Amino acid sequence: MNTSALIMMITTMTVVISITAYFFYKVLTIPPRPEPDSFSENDEEPR
């Protein structure tokens, strides 16, 4: 493998791993959305 191919491979792997790590970090650190309470939503419905 020549030098330019090795540099291209290392650069590509670094970019892909960096983007993957960034989005994985974003997924782990987002605050959870509050889930609606299904019982309180159904209180006003007539039976």
C-alpha cells in the first residue's frame, strides 16, 4: 500500500469514527421527552 492510500484510509476512518462518536454522544445526552399520562388524557371522555 502506497503512502497516499494509507493517508486516505486513516483520514477516512478518523472522520467516520468521529462522526459516529459525535452522534452517539448526542443520543446519550439528550434529555428524555415527557411521556403523556394516558389516564389523565382519558378522564374527560364520555363512556
